[in-house]
Amino acid sequence: MTAVPYRWRWIGLLAVLAAALMNLLDSNVVSIAAPTIRNDLGGSYADLQWLTAGYTLAMAVGLLTGGRLGDMFGRKRMLLIGAVGFTVASVACALAPSEGVLITARIAQGLVGAVMVPQGFGLIRDIFPPQDVGKAFGVFGPTIGMATILGPIVAGLLIRLDGWRLIFLINVPLGLAAIAVGIRFLPAVAPAARNSRLDLTGTVLAGAAMFLLVYPLVEGRQLGWPGWSLGLLGCSVPAFGVFAVYQLSRERAGKSPLVALRVFAKRSYSSGVVFVLVFFGAVAGISLSIGLLLQIGLGYTPAHASVIAATWAIGAFLGTGISAGLAPKLGRNVLHTGLTVMVAGLAGVYLVLSHAHAVLSGWALAGPLLAYGAGMGMIFLPLYDIIIADVEDHEVGSAAGVLEAVQQLGGSLGVAVLGTIFFSLMDSGAAAHRASSLHAADVTTLVTIAITVAAFALGFLLPRKPRPAAQLPTDPVPAETALV
């Protein structure tokens, strides 16, 4: 006898969409608002980098356990807890009296977001029968895509309307909607791993290693690269080693590790992890640099900058649609196609910047950014399916979770490294400010081209074909967190 589908499944989907939109908007709008925030609250350029890097670093650490919390305590419960936390943290961001308080609230957003975001895809599979899962994801994809396009524009308009604080308050109605709909219309499905235990020690070790890697990269430049900053950076390597040894010891003791390190024995997967780190680092870093150029360097208003930035998002939306049809036929070749288009777009950006001198129309960047976004979008959809193609079925969930955390870590590193290069080359003197900003963006673009070419080379180490749809994990990695 066929089970009767859950009655309120389509209304319950709205709670999942609202939660995802909160994370997506919060990831996208801050790059537009960051210069305005700094002008209002003060702070250093490193503080500006932390507005993005703090959020993504906290989410990277939290994602290592976020999905597991849903397995242990129920996905509905953890989605609601995450939504409440995210809403409260958003209000704290909006009311922040100083840059330090705002960065702290952003870190809190990242942590609770890591609890909220992983539950959505599992909930869809919990409440929808197999024949409707594809339809549910069919609604999810275009909604996220349109939010990606409109996010920068909405941010610019809100800032123009009443300052930067509104970009965080917009999360309040979304959060309340997710909570109200979730309480009433999401079913309480029994936890899949009620008796499991979290690897809190592993989480602390992983978080410490990531912090030791990112913190000195962000802070070192403005302090003149003191010895302690280089020492912390060097300590990150043995810190990751300690984490790996601890995870192996848990496996040998028969305990559930935070990260199943055995999947790294597969060259295709370990290469994929490096690919994700490099690719998303390039995307996050160049996104910040272009936003800084438009507003800090060229003096554009947030509204003007947001419209130009929207061309990037439109390209990503179009590229995702293109890859949906090509990926099953081309396999990893679609990644190389996307990377080629990205390099072409970056080359266009470089040519525009290098010939601009002290005069530049932002609209001259619109075409190259559209192309760059299209290439980027071609990679989002098939990337994780390709990387996990050779992973054993029972390891897919853990492998996908690691990729999601590495994606966020890559974003933090991209902001830290490329942001540091940008600020190192930008002259703080008003007279030379515009020209030096163009030069800084010029060099940053060249570095991004080199990083993207490195990703192209890594692509040859990935599996040729994506994992069949029937073998995908219960909680696939969401691509909506990619645009930071």
C-alpha cells in the first residue's frame, strides 16, 4: 500500500525557502554595504574584511556539525533553532554600535546559519514523496536564483533608503516567516541518529586550525606583518595535522569522526577538496575587490554599485541553466568550459581596468562581469556531483559535508588573501586614491586569473562523470552559499 503524501508539504517548503533566503541574502548584501558600514562605524580595512571572512569562517566550522545536529535532534527542531538564532543575530547586526560588535554578531550569524542551512534539503526529502522531490527542488532552484540576482539590487536600494542597517533587518520578516510556518506545517520526523554523540573536541581543533590560517592573513598587513602573525600562520599546518591525527584515533576506537579521513585516500576526492578551496577562494576574493573598487576607489553609491554587481549574478543564473543541460553529457568538461569563460571574463575586466587610468565607467565592467558570472554559474550545479563520483555510498554524506565546510573556508581565505593584496596596493592619500584603487584591482584581477588557471589544472584530476542522481546524498551541498 502506497503511503499518503504529507498534506502540508508545499506550505512547509516555504519555511525551508525562507531559511535559505536569509542565508543567501546575508551572504550577498554585505559586500555591497561594507564600505558604507565602515564610513558610519569607522574601523580598519581589516575590519571590513572580517565582515565577510568572520561569517564564512564561523559557518565553515559550524557546518562540520550542523548537519549532524539534525540527525541527532531532528531537522525541524534544528531548522527552527537556527532560524531563531539567525533572526536574533541579524537584529544584533542592525543595532551594532561599533565595528567590533557588528563583526561579533556576524560570527554569531555564521554559527547559527551552519545549524539552519543543512536541514533544508533533508527536510525536503523527509516531507516529499520520491515522485515530488524533483518538483520541490525545481521550485527551490529558480527561487534561489532570482534572490541571487535581486540581492545586490535590494541591498543598494535599502542602503539608499535608510542606511545599511536595513539590510540586516530584512532578515526579520523572513526569519519570523520561517519560524511560524515551520512550527505549524513542518512535521517532526524522528531523528535518524538519536543516540550519536558530537565530536566537540574535533570541532574545536578544526576551528582553531582554520582560525590560525585566516586570522594572520587578515590582520598581518595593517600591523606590518609582525613575527607573531607569521608564527600563527606557520602553526596552522601542525594544527591541521593534530586534527587529522585525532580524527584517525576516533576511527580506530570505533567512534564516529567529524571527518571521515579515509575518503581523502581517493585522489579524485582530495583533488576536489583543493579545487573547491581554490575556486571559491577566487570567487569570494574578486567579489570583494570589485565591490571595494566601485565604492571606495571610484566613489560609486551603493545603489549604483549594486546594479553593476547584479550583472555578475545574472550571469551566474544563466550559467547554471546552461550547465543543467550540459553536465550529464560533458561531465567534468563542463567545469573546464565554465573556467574558460571565467578567465575570459576576468581578462575583459583586466583590459578595462588597465586602460582606464584614472577614468572608468562602471558599466564598462558589466559585460566582463556577466561573462565571469556565467562561467561561474556553469560550475556551481555539477561540481559536487562530480567530486563525489568515486566516493563509496556510505561515505557520501560525510564527503559532501566536508566539501561544504571547505567551500566556506575557501571564501574566508579568498577574502583574506585577495583583500590583503588589494589594500596593500591602494594608496590612502586622497589625491592618488582613485588611480591606486584601479591599480590594486588590476593586480588582484591578474592574481585571480592565475588562481582560476590553477583550478583549471586541478579539474583534470576530478572524475570524468558526475555521480548518478540516484546515488546522491540525502543532504546535497547547497550552491546558494557560494556568492559571498
